[in-house]
Amino acid sequence: MTQNPLLQAFATPHQTAPFALIKNEHYLPAIKEGMVQGRKEVDAIAANPAKPTFENTIVALERSGDLLGRTVSILFNLNSAETTPELQGIVREASPLLTEYGNDITLNEKLFGRIKAVYDTRASLKLDTESQMLLEKTYKRFARNGANLSAKDKDRLRAIDKELSQLSLQFGENVLNETNEYSMLVTDEKDLAGLPDFAREAARSTAKQKGKEGWMFTLQAPSYGPFMQYADNRALRQKLFMAFNSRGFRGDKNDNSAIIQKMVNLRYERANLLGYKTHADFVLEESMAGSKDKVQSFLNELVAYAKPAAEKQLTELNTYAKAHGFTGDRVEQWDYSYYSEKLKKEKYDLDDETLKPYFKLENVLEGVFTVANKMYGLTFKENKSIPVYNPEVRAYEVFDRDGKFISVFYGDYFPRPGKRSGAWMNDVQGQKIVNGQNIRPHIVNVCNFSRPTETKPSLLSFYEVTTLFHEFGHALHGMLANGQYESLSGTSVPRDFVELPSQVMENWCYDPEALRLFAKHYQTGEVIPNELVEKIRASQNFMAGMANLRQLRFGLVDMYWHSQKPTGESVTEVESRVDSLVQLLPPVKGTAFSPAFSHIFAGGYSAGYYSYKWSEVLDADAFEAFKEKGGLNSREVAEKFRANVLEKGGSEKPMELYKKFRGREPSPKAMLRRSGLIL
């Protein structure tokens, strides 16, 4: 036991996780020991003979479970970014134990009695705003998770939570399996017509790694996306499209259809047990939106703005396609990216092939660091002595304007078989203040970008550039956290507020001053010409109506699954209902997106996917504040954003924090203006 590095103090720079020393056999013993320690701490709080106080009950509970929390953070980060079948087995074994542990705490009657006693006297406690929020959140965490239930209902809640945790893990594993197991080998070079050199070279490299001759395309975004955009071979586009959009929906061992039905029913039953009409009612009570009716109204209003624009854009695309050799009645879903890219090239003389040479990954990363420096005074210094979990991961120390250490930042940018698709931010260590010591966070950004090839460095598409900035915005929210309590720190905010910092950062990708900091030709070092910058800005709203409808489609399907009593309708039936309102392209039999919709079935966004659009309202309004005061040079606005949003986490109500930054509530018109949906 003493040889388990997870049970020792970490003798590493900034007490970072010693990844090289941690073996798979260390996790379960450390988790079990963490549970033993955590239960002892909780039992001591519950059995304390002293009168319940904020310090001896609420703060004591907040400070409990450190060993377990640290171990679980490391394990679950690796299970997303560097998993193996063995690690997945460990997580499957640990998850029900962790669910049971969590329920043992929230369903502990003595403990809840003490929490309630403190909560009932909150008006007389004279707590600061952050401590008031901790008290309220702690009480609600218990009340909203069964503390007031009967013994019989508590047992049922435990069973539901255990099953949901297992189903969520299985859903994610199935999507990862489907993504990794498929590949399309092209052996005739004629079938590569239309594909730019970077896509061909990457496919050749993938085939070589797999011991094959030819060009191999996969369902990983850097391979799938360019093929759908550029490949002239329509039959192969359709083949790859079907493979991608039938993940989790093939009637095989990885099929997620039954898992969705089980999860939706269990979430509904859980909400009912806790006194809520639906899962959405339960989730949204603690959101900025506040209710499912408000969310539904918000989504419907955006559909009303986006759909007419999308219909015009699709008509234009169909006309263009027919004028350029398309012989069908209208473009199909596997034609959309292909003809959109060609139309964009014709309208703006702009495409990813033109832009990619200016977006070398290292330059873009340096660019986002420079933006963070100009806005917040941060500097990033790579430190190779900080252990990493894969040789491709880079670790940085982050320092403030005055040279004070702020955070550790890990960057992990390329796809691997053990990494789930998409892009995300996590913390390996959260921020908190204990005994006057400000314990600083360890933050990780994980993405799946185009790999370097034998002849070229990693060159990013413009979409990948905005993704890097987006995830870095989340990272800033974590790195700059400056609260007393970890459970309120950093990104521990409502789902419909958490995307504000990330989406604000995306705006700099369209800003001429910011672009010139990092958009430099990888061969010549030439700064991106003004002409190209203007084309990027001019094309910002290209197909914006269609793009908005796509996001609204996801949000509406999420709400359909979670805002009513489950109907028993199949995945196809549910998606068809929503598609009748927002999908303008013809349906494709045998495809569905819910079975690979990891955000809501394997992540934390159930009844919350609308938050991306909600946060767009916030970020567009917030970015107008930067533009009003000089863009990147608006240090006054940046400091207000840092002080009132990035540092504050969930220590106050989101709308109050936003108003402190902006001086008023956000206006939806800024987002509609930016999208070109209103003048």
C-alpha cells in the first residue's frame, strides 16, 4: 500500500500528478482508501456533539474527501484522453462504488440534519456572498438529491444512480468503439480527386501506420471533415457519411438505442422521486434560464430567426450545385459540406486549403498565449520536468503579470485510439484557499487536431483554430479561478453560463489585430495578408442560418428527450419530430445523431445543450464591450471580465456576475446581429 504513488504526497513541480509512476493497479486501492478516509471525515461531521455551525459542518464537508477527489480526477481525465480496455474496466468497477459513496453522503440523515440546522439560521449568520452561496448550494445538493426521501425511496434513488452511471459509461465506450473500429481504405488515386494535399498526406500516413498500401480515412474529425468537404467522389462521401452518422445505431454490440431509452426513463423516474415533473425541471431549476418553458421559448424564438435565413441559404446552395454538375433534385446530407465549401470559395475566394498554411498549431498556440497576455497579463512557460500522461502532451507553468504562479496548463492536441472524439477542458486539480494558502489549479485542454505529416507540421483548419480558442477560454476560467471553495471555483457554474468564457475567446479568431499575432505562413513566416483577414471576416456568417439550425436541432432533441414523460418513441421517431421543424436537408434512413450524442448521454449536458446558444447571447453582448473600448487593447474591460467572471466561478448568481461586468443584463440582439440574422 505504501508504494502506491496515489497515496503519497506528489514530489513533483507544483504537486502535479506523477503520471509515469501511476500504474493501473494503483487506482482501485487508492479510490477505496479515499472512500475510507472520506467516510471517516463525514461521520465525524455528522456525529459532532457541538452545535452545527457554518465552519464545523458546511466548510468541514467542503474540505472532506481530498484523497478521493484527487484520485478520481486523474483517473477520469485519463479515461477520456488516454484510455485502454484495462482502464475502462477499472472505471466500470469504480463508478458504482463512487455513486454509492456519493449517495451515502447525500442520504446521511444526521449529516443533513446538521446542514439544515445551519441553513435554517442563514439570515443571522452574516456570511460573505461566497459563503452564503456555499451554504445554499450544499443544502440544495442534499435536498435535490434525496435527503428528504423515505427510506424506500432512498434505496430506489441509489439503484437509479448506480444504473445511470454504468449506462453513461457504456454509452461513451460504444461511441469510442464505433469511431475507432471503422476505416475506409482507398487504393485508387482517382478516388482522391478534389482532396487537397494535406488530406491525402494524412490519409497516406494513417494507412502506413496500419500497415496498408493506399490512403486510409477514419471517423476522427481531422480525417472525416476534409473528406466530406473536398472529395469529388460522391459515393465515397456517402459511404463515410453513413459510417459516421450511424455510430451507436447499427443494431450491434455497440448500439446505444436501448441505452438511451433506459437513461431517459431512469432520469424521468429520478426527477419524479425528487418531486420534479421531468428531468428538465430538475436540471433547469439551478440554471440561468430557470425553467423548461423559458428554454423552449428561447429555442423556438431562435428557430424563427434562423429558419428563413437557412431556407434562403439552402436554395442558393442547391442552385449553385445544379449549375456545377449536380444532377439530383436537391443536395443530400453528404453533399452539404462539399458544395458549401465550393460556394464559399466562389463567393469569398476562401477555403481551408488557402488558410491552413497560416495556422500552424504551434503558432496558433503561441497566439492564444499572446492574447491571454495582452488581456490578462499571463505568461506561459513550458516545463518539461512536469510529468505528462503521453509524450505528445505539453505542460506549461502559467504566471501572472507580477510573476506570481497562477496555474499548470496541459495541452493535448492530436487524436489517438485511446482518446474520445471532440474537444474539452478538465481540471486535474481544482483551485481553493485552505488555511490562507491559495492552492492553484492544474488545467488540461484536450483536442483532436490534424497531425503533422512527413512533410508538413500540424496545420489547422479555421474551425480547428476557433476550437482551440474556445477550449482555451474554458481553460482561462479554470486557471484564473480565485475563490475560497473548490466546489464553487472555476467552471463550477450553471451549464448555461459555463460557455461564456469559451465563446468570448472565439471572437478573437475574427479580429484583425489578434489574427496578425499568430496567423503566419509556416514556410515563409509571412503574416496573413489583409485581404485574407477581410475574407475571413466577410465569410463569418456564411451559411449562418444553417449553422444555427444545426445547433438548435441538437438543443431541441435534448429537450424532447428530457422535458416530458418518456413517450417510448424510437430514436428515429423522436429525431423526426424535431427535424420536421428544423432539418431542411432530406432525412437519411439508417442514421441518427442521438446514439452518438455524448454531450447529453455520456457527459453533463442533459437538458442543458441549449446552453451553447444561450451563452452565445452572453458572449456576443460581452464582446461588444471589448469592441467598444478598443478590442485587444481594452485592458479595463479585460480586467472587469477577469474580476467578475473568470475569477469568481460560481461564487455568486451568474446574472449578478454578468451585470457587474457589463453594467446591465445581456441583449439578445448582439448575437442576432453577429449572426447576420438581424441588421
